[in-house]
Amino acid sequence: MRTVFEGRRVVLAGAVVAAWSEHLALLSSVGVTDMMIVATEGRGVGPMPDLETVVVEPPEGLTFMDRIHFGITALASPPPEVCEALERFDPNGEALVVGTFLNTTAELAGRPFVSHRRPEWLALEDKVVVDAFWDRAGIDHQPSVVVDLADAATAAPELDRGGGTVWAADAREGFHGGGSQTYWVTGDETRTRAIDGLATVCDRVRVMPFLDGIPCSVHGIVLPDGTAVLRPVEMVTLRRGNDFVYAGCATFWDPPSSVRRQMRRVARLAGAQLADEVDFRGTFTVDGVVSADGFWPTELNPRFGAGINTIARASGLPVLLLNELIAGGHDIGRSSVQLERELVDGADAHRGGGTWIHGLPDMPTIEATPVVEGADGFRWADADGPRTATVIAGNGFVRCVYDPATVPIGPSTAPLATRFWDFADRELNTNLGPLVPAPEVLP
């Protein structure tokens, strides 16, 4: 890191102000001379860094994905207040910019990002091209078709394994994740709802069978000498009727060892294909479902997934900054084998995660407040008493981070998450209504 950052001014660009706090001490320790923050999604909740900061506030009422796209656009075409602040901080235009893992632009007002998502990488996140990618990589997958939205209802019956079908939008309006623009279709009412919802955001859809089981992902990190493949992560995707509600991730869940091997093999094949096909570097995820007949991939994300932070915290590696260096073509001083061993061993030994939902209106600001689960469900915990988790809220989100000592290793954490959101509905007026966990339908 010193070879990249020592003696440089650094601009930290994107996300919320509070998100950058955890990186400041490390950047100072490797010789950064001065830092500035350009936040594109507001201030956030938690300790605010004592640095020169300019905040671009997204408009009120945006969805979670729309806020992300707003932030990306603000970096690609920075507003005048950002350019003015940069000129004051770095009048000679010599600063280096560290962005978030979603950044798609190469420079910020003439100052280079350490790395960015190249167009050919971003293109592979489109849900309607992924099955062709699986084929090229030699990865088994469920049957699917890509059709115009108007033809989806005709194509769906042949793909229905008894639980309906899942329709996912193309990337006409930009990449999407977290269950957005994805519909579970089981009959006339849900089909009409899917068509109405998708008509405003896409031209084509991928239609595939609905798979009952645990939603999950497996990360890989592509380096010049190979792919570091990590451990499975449970994606806490709850159900409200036929709606998918993305609600966090955790590493407490363990699939059968045969499925773990299968997931890691899929990630290794995907990493090799990404490297060969588009010269990819850095972190990616393969998302999917562990069903009664094993792991089935459903999405490729050539970027961070939420679980990488939980995995990396276990070993103390600064994964966001490492990913910036890897994606930017810098040597991190570790081979793919060394990085894999360090991250996997740490994450297997020290589990973590929680449940969170974004896009919740009118949330109060709550900073690191404990909760405990008892026979009657969750309640606020005494400051010096037992706790199950810690709650943080504000700016449209609620996050519940579990105390690892209280969560069993092995089973899905989705039932625990549904009990927490019952509490949040009562205490925080999240108004989510009853949520149902995905069943553990294991081989």
C-alpha cells in the first residue's frame, strides 16, 4: 500500500461520509499526507471523520438502487460544489482518488481513481447474459430463456418445476441487485404484477424456474496468478408473499461439505473465465440457491457482494482498499493461494453478519444500541445486560449486527432475521409486515 499511497493526497469518493471512518487510520499509517471526503449518498450514521468533506445529498424518495445510481452519476459528472472543493484541497490536480467498489469512472475532475469498473466488466452483470457466461465457463445451471417482456408469460410454463418461475430484468436502466427488478411468478395476479413492474425498467427478461432453498453466494478474488476462492455466505433474502426482500447476509450458515466444494468450484471456474474473457481483476460473487439437488447459480456480480466485508473482518484485512489495488493492477504482496488461505481460515473461525434493510422511510437515528432476544421475542437490552445484537438506524435503513457468541453455527439465520423484523415493526415502525424465511431444503 505504501508504494501506491505514500506521499500522496487522497480523495475518498462515494457512499456516505461515515463509511470512510474505518479506513483513515490505515491510510495515514502508509504515508498519505492529507485526505478529503466526497460523499455522494449523504452523511450516514456513526462517527464523522474530522476531515474536509463535501456532501452531495440524493433527492428525497429515491429507492435504494436509485440512490446508488445517483451516487455513481455524481462521481462521473461532479456538481460544481465538488469541483470547487477539490480545487481548494488539491489545486495542482495531483491527488489520488479511492472510490467505492461500484464506481465506474476513471477520474474525478481530472484526478485518477485507483481503480474503477470497466465497461466490459459491468456488462457481465446484466441478468440476461449470465447463462451464456455459465456455458462458456463450463458451469452447470438451470434452464432459462431470455425473451422480450411481452413473451415471458408464454415462455414461463415450460420452465416451471412446480413452484413458479422467476423473472429478472435486463440492465437497460443500469445494473440492479438486492432482489430489485426480480419477480416470483406463480399465477395470474403475480404475472400481471411482474409485467407492470418490469415494463418501466427493461425490454427483455430472463425467465428461469423458481428454486426453493437457501439463497447464498460465494466470492472470488481474481489476481494475476489465479483466483482466491472464499467460503459460502448466506444471503438473507426473506419473503413477503411473492416478494423477495433482501435483508442482509451472514457466515454462520454452513451448507453440507459437498455443496461447499461445489460452490467453490463454481467460483473458481467463474474467476478463470472472467480473467480470460475480460481481463478481470478484483472481487466478484456468484449468487444462487442451495436447493434439494445442490447449488444452482443464478447471478454473476463482477464486483463486491455484501458478504465480502463480513468475511474480511474476521482476518482484519482491509478488503475495500485491497480490492482497489488489485483491480487497479497493483501488486498486493500476496499470491492468490495465500490470500485465499488467510481469508477462508479467518472467516471459518470467526463468523459474523446480521440483517439489514435499506429504503425504509422516516427511520429514527439510532447509534449502536443493544437488543436481546428472549422467550417473547426481541427487546431493547440493558446497557450492562446480555445482548443478541446491536442496532443502528437512520437515513432510510435499519441494521442489526449479531453478537457471534449468541448465534449457532450451521443453521440458516433467516428465522432469526424474521424475528428481529417483527420487533422492528413494533418498535421502529418499519411497516414491513410479516416476513417468512426461505426453507433449508438441503441435499
